Amino acid sequence: MSASGGTKAIVAALGANLAIAAAKFVAFAFSGSSSMLAEGVHSIADSGNQGLLLLGGKKAKRAATEEHPFGYGRERYIYGFLVSIVLFTIGGVFALYEGYEKIHDPHELEHWYWPVGVLVFAIIAEGFSFRTAIKESNELRGQQSWAQFVRRAKAPELPVVLLEDFGALVGLVLALGGVGLTLATGNGVWDGIGTMCIGALLVLIALVLAAETKSLLLGEAAGPEQVAKIRAAVADGDTVTRVIHMRTLHLGPEELLVAAKIAVQHDDTAKEVADAINAAEERIRAAVPIARVIYLEPDIYRESAAAAGDDPAKTPGGI
């Protein structure tokens, strides 16, 4: 994901959520709808989430230091994980609590036209934000399904915004349904049930985001297509004959570490090997531009050493 693309989607979501949050709190003040209160808190939480994503993107751009020689690219993963925690605690748990309270102490809505009008406005605004996130994501998604894109994306911002906006739209429909049933039946319990459904949805989305960003924090390898390109780029058929073992690791969404043990001819001179390694590094960077940190170790190919393939358990350290 390009930085500009992610930022555009985040800013669109932030602007929409701030406007929607203000409208929802006004509607709650006039109507007393718990769905409106829960949705207002949800929008505030989402606004904070977008702020965290922007902050993480800014911090990730810091130059590498002696203490952090591989840079700060993973800051984006950390802030993406924080977003899932905020969405769970402030958005989901609060909505569940508010819905529970409303079911046990229901009351009729006052000035029903306020929540209905705000919900319609919010659906339009969230739809605009969701459309922006979809457009930005489609530029990177390729032939992947949406589930695959969320699962495999190395940049956390777009999947986070996509799921947030999707959850917001579904939550707004649930809130509208709760308000509508309350008006139709005169029973405020329906407003509470709608609020509980919103909370359950937010908790589910938060758990999905937490699982995905946790995987990124632990460190994910390059995708299969990138690994294949790197392998093809390493060997030149002359000095470098093949890859014996290889490891890849994302240092950030747009920075990849490549470490490989490569096979060279047994009678090559040190200069020939050094030149071949430099040439292989250039080919790797040309094939996969985000491969910015590359370590290649020359060795003589042996069937016994290569038999384990890239299994980390059998080849610790890539040996």
C-alpha cells in the first residue's frame, strides 16, 4: 500500500466519523436513544483509531538509529493493534453495556425524527468513506478476494479502515432497525437489542483485527509471489547456481529483509564470489523493490544440507 493511498482513506474516514459523531450526540440529547449514544461513542472511537493510524504512519517514517538499526516500520503494526484494542473496549464493550441497561430499563423515544435523520445522514457519510477505502484497496487487491486481502495485506491501514467502515455501516443499519422497531411497537427494548447487536459486531471486528495485526507484529514473511521472484533473481546460472535456504521478514509494510544461503562454484575466487553476491543483490532489488535489507551467505551446495528445504525447525538460522 502506498503511503498516500492509505492516508487518503484514513483522512476520509476521520472526517466522516467526526461529523457523524457530533450529529449522533445531538440526536441522543434530543431523543434519549441508547442506540444513538452507543453509535456516537462508536464514531468517537473510530475517530481516535484513525488518529492512531496517522500517528503510526508518521512515526514509522523515522530514520534507522544505532538502537533500532532496521528502522521503525513496525510502528504501523503497533498502532494498528492498538486500534483493535480501542475498538473492542470503547466501541464494543460500551455498546454491549448500554444495550443491556436499555433492555432492563426501556423507555420510549422522544423526538424520533432526530435519530432517524442522523442515521440516514451517517449512512451516506460512512458510505462515502467506505467507497474511498474500497477504491484505494482495489488498486492493491488484484485478484485476491476481500477476505484474502484483509488476511494477507502487510500494510494494516486499509484493512483496518475497510473493516471499521463496514462495521459502521452495518451498525447504522442495526441502529436504524432498533429505532424503527421501537417506534413501531412503542417498546424501547428494541432500541436496546439494536445496541447489543452493534456491540457484538464491533467486538467481532476487533477480534479479527487483533488477530491479523498480532501476526504482523510477530513478523510475517514475504508473499509467495515475492518469494518466487527473489529465488528466480538470485541464481545467475554461472557463479550463483541456486538458493540453498532462504528467510524473508517484513520489517514494515514496505520494507523486506532477505537472508539466504546461496550455492556458488567450489573453485570460484573470493573476488568472483563477492561480485556475484553484489550482482545478486541488485537483481533482487530490481525484482522486489521493497527488499531493502539483504544478506547473502555463499556456500557449496550439498544434498544433505539442502534436504530440509526452508523448514525453520530443521534448518535453524537457515543453516
